[in-house]
Amino acid sequence: MADAIVVLNAGSSSIKYSVFRLEDDSPALALRGQIEGIYTAARFVARNPDGATILTRNWDGEGPLGHDGAIRFLLDYLHGELAGHRLLAVGHRVVHGGTDYDHPVRLDSTLVEHLERFIPLAPLHQPHNLAAIRALLARAPQLPQVACFDTSFHRRMPTVAQAFALPPAITDRGVRRYGFHGLSYEYIAATLPQLDAEAARGRVVVAHLGNGASMCAIDNGRSVASTMGFTAVEGLPMGTRSGALDPGVLLYLMDELKMDVRAIEKLLYHQSGLLGVSGVSSDMRTLLASDDPRAAFAVELFCYRIHRELGSLAAALGGLDALVFTGGIGEHAATVRARVLQLAAWLGIEADAAANASHGPRLTTPDSRTRAWVIPTDEERMIARHTRALLDAG
């Protein structure tokens, strides 16, 4: 009987899942998909490892599923799909581990209660991550569950890189730079040695560019600085998130426009970024295909901010040996990569236009002093690896 691990990424309105069979030394993807609209009109889809749809289901007119109903359906579906396999555990992406967790942990009701303390630090993500965990604890209490935190990879950043210039009465409450997308960066750090062992031992900046976007400075496999800080809204402009903003702007919005906290939250998280600047779309593909000058400016601003942050992160590293692109935009938008590579020529990057157009993996010429790569990320596989390792460790 073969063993399997399920990986869940639960959001406010959807639950994404991946199923990995444990074969040899590496988890092998067997199935993936999601349940969308769990509080409106739910829709389920299952895909094989090649991305082909093998099953869909809609709940139109049947009322909301919620996290409980979605987990119940998913368990029943997987029970049939995994006939002949033993489901060993479920690994979860949990956005925030605070200062307490720098490694994956086995979940129980007590630990879930402890993780609730971090809801104020990630109010748009943490409650929904925990809702799926609670639903599974109620439905299958004997099934091991493992939490893998998006903040863990950054917990060993230098103290000064985590600090804000605020009084201890505030910072002692956990107001510091945490960094996110840690599971993606950890996967890239583990994969880069296969392509560029020398750079992997040295100074690397990874650009995780997608609807959520950030960058991380990695020195010999260890995070030393991140563009995201206290929340996942800081740093680069994103699909709908503003990125870095002068705090004085928030005071202006409150004083002059009379915006309250919820209105500002909606602006920063849902109405800004590529969507807000362009007025066209949050999708980079749409912006690149558009003739609207606002769309072109949104792309230009996105690339400019990447360039600015790249310089900052290279300074934190004391130099740069390699730049890695990952995430949906980083992996597929050759136009964005080309602009960033051109801007970064001062760092010793000599772009190979043909290689970039064909998506690499190497994007620079053989003579380039600083290399650039495209490496597809796989956060789900990273979670499956962590889950298996924790089970193996007992």
C-alpha cells in the first residue's frame, strides 16, 4: 500500500489542495485542484499532474459550503480517489508563525488556540488557515496535521533586519519585520544548487513575482532581508496591494479624506497595486497586452520598484552572485524579466535575450559576472517534504 500526503492552502473563499504520493525520496504530485466560492456558489475542480481537468462539481443554489462543508466534501472525495493508498497526514500553509515558530509543527487544538494569537498580525489570512485546520480536527481527529509557516524561513534574519525604529512598548508586542513567501524562498534555496551550486553558497536575491509579490536576500541559503515586513502588503506593488507607502499618506487619508481603518484596509489590499494604478486589471498578462497608457505605466512602476528593491537587497548582501525569478509573473512574463535585467546591468548582469524569451532557465550569457535564473516555485511540494520529515522524526 502506497502512502500519500495532502497539502491544503485555505483562504477566505477557497481551499486549494494537492495530493502527493510518497515514492522514493521525493513526494510525487498525483492530484491537485481547489474548491472556490465556498461562501457563495461553490465550485470544485480536480486536475491531474499535467493540469488536465478530471472532475468538476458545482453547488449552485445549494447554499454556502463554508470551510466545514468544503473539508467534508474534500475528505470524502479523496477517500475514494486514494483507494489503495494510506493517507498519512495533511500539511497546511499557515501564513503567520509569529516569533515562536521557525520550523513546521504538529497541530492539535491547543496549538491552534496559540496560533490564534497571530490573527491580528495577518487578519486576512490566518483566520482562514486555522478554519480549515479546525474543520479537519473535528472531522478526522486522528489524522496527523502539520503547520508550515510562511514566516519561518525569515526568522533567522539578523535582528537589525527585523527591527522598526519604534519604541519598545510597541515593538515588544510583536511589531517587527517578519517577511512572507518563506515556503517559496525555501524551495528556491533548496533547488538552486542543482543549477548554480556556486551562487547557492553565495549571495542571491529571489524575486517571487505574482499577484502577491516580494523579494528576498539569501546568503548561503539563509534569509537576511525581505521586502515584506510586518504584513504582506509592504514592499513591491502587487496585483491589488499597494506595497511600500509613506505612513504619512495614511494620516492624510484619515485627516483629509476621513477614511476609517476598514476603508484604508480595503484601499491598501484590494484597490491599489497594478489594478489601482492602471485602472485596467490586476493581471500582468492583461496589462502587457493592453494599449492603455495607464497599463504601461503600471508595468513600468512594477519593474522600477523591483529594480529599487534589488539594489537595496544587494546592499544588504554586500554584493550579488545571482538573481532568481519565480512566481507566476517571474516564471512567465519575459517582458517584465527583460526590463528588470536591463535595469540591473550595473550589478554585472548581462542578459541573454533569446534565453529569456524561451524562459531560461538561465537568463544570462556565459560571461555574465552575475547570473540570472528562472526557477518555478513549488510551495506545496515544500510543505509535503516538511510534513513527511516531521512524521519520520516521530
